[in-house]
Amino acid sequence: MHVSSILSVFGLASLALASPVEVAERQAQKLRIMPLGDSITEITCWRALVWDQLAAAGLADKVQYVGSQNSNPQNCKPATANWDQHHEGHSGWQAVNIANQYLTGWLKSTPADIVMFMLGTNDVNGGRSTDDIIAAFTKMVTIMRAANPKTKIIVDIVIPLPFANSGIQAINARIPEWARGLNTTESPIVIADCYTGFTSSMLRDGVHPNAEGDKVIASRVGPLLLDFVRQSLAQ
């Protein structure tokens, strides 16, 4: 048998032995984006609207959302019918618990090149201190970079609450300086301000964004994500 034929056979055999995830990554080589958060990520439609932005920019076939979850609880119907519904949004979960117990495993199972997250609402409601929440954010960044030193990170300024909003404001006040302190050229951190201009009328139940709120979040997150995607594809 010709050497090239032997190599071809070995290559096919290797592909056959690979897991479905490994096969998909080898064939697609798509940029991996993890929407990470709590219910404001899981049971809302902003990530669907952000996918529309990716599609409109001609980037949808070059990227994929990743995460252990694959769901559309709100029955979101964006312009892109076949939008990727994978995510790592977990209703009721705190940043502290995600950092200490789960994120390492999630990133091992579903590696990411870009992570975008909004967390802190449940921590505030659970009585966590601002220092503890910011420390959890720092640990999350450390875990992301251990999994992928070139991870690009979008951190959302948390949307307001009609109750306990002083705790949300305290987190938000710390995020800019925190992000500047951890920002690097290899693994940049940018901030999506989802708080400014976000009013209580944009909440459907006092906590989660309604359709108007989803649009606001998508309008703040999407352009930053598009920039990161274009930068990554150009590298």
C-alpha cells in the first residue's frame, strides 16, 4: 500500500475512534463561545439575539455556542431559525459556587475560546459580600486561563433589581477596576454595560429581562463579541 494511503487509513481510523465532540472540532474548527451565567442567561432570549448579530455579520458558520446546556426555555424565535442553543446558564446559581465547584469541569468538557458572563444577582440575594463575589470573578478568570491561556472574556455589568439593588450597584462599581487589573494582551477582558439605561420596565418579573430588556443586553454584549470573534479569526 502506498504511504499516503496508509496515512489516510490511519487518519480515518483515528477519526473513527475519536469522540463525537473531537470529531466535530476537527471537522468544523469553529470558534467556541460560552454564554455563562445564571437564569439571566438560561431563561432569556438575549443570547438568541446575539446569535442574530453573528449571522448578520456573516460569522455564524465560523462560531458555535458551547456549554453543558442545550435549551431554549423561553421559546425564543430570533431571525436565525437554526441558532445554536448551547450555553452554561444555571438558574439560581451563584458566582461563588460556580467558581469553587463547577467551572473547571465545564471548561474541561466544553472548552471555550470566548466566555461572556453576567453573574452576581443570586449572590446578592443570598447574602454574599461584594468582596466574595469579586473574588469569585477572579477565580473564574484564573480557571478560564488555566483551561485556555488565550481566553477572551466579556464581563457584563449586572442589570438592576427593584429590590436589593444596592448590592448590585456595589458589584458594578467594582467591576471596571477589577477588569483593568486582570486584563492582559493575551487574554483580554472587556466590559458590557448592561446596567446603564436598563429600567424596571425592562424586567418581566422583577428579575429577568423581558423582550425589551433582552434587546438591551444583546445590544451591549453583541458588538463586543463580534470584535472578539473577528480578532480571533484574524489571529
